[in-house]
Amino acid sequence: MRTGEGFLLVDDGDLNGLGCRFTVAELLRDSAEEKKAAEAARAAEREQRAARKHAEKEAKRARRKSGRDA
């Protein structure tokens, strides 16, 4: 059963006068997942920069080559 402070455990057995308190918590965010997502974003950004740099080098080579052939 849910109470204002959490949940209430109802047990039919004898607890010998001992009480138990259980707490249920909801995980709002997982720092490990955030870390993985951030690393994936950084890796994607590095790949994009490398691809852009490669394309720029290829364009420069093509310009040089077309200048020699003309």
C-alpha cells in the first residue's frame, strides 16, 4: 500500500516486535548514461571534423591538379 511517506509493507508473519522500513526511490537520471551519451556526441563531432578536413584537403588537391592540367 502506498502512504504519504512511501509504501507500507503488510506481513502476516510475526516480526517479534521488530520493525522494518523500506524506501522506494525513482531514478531520475543515470550519470553513467549521460557520460556515454556525451562521449558518443564528442566522437561524432570528431568524426565530422575529420571528414570536413579530409574533404577540404581533397578539394585543395583537385584545385592544384586542375591548375597544372590547364
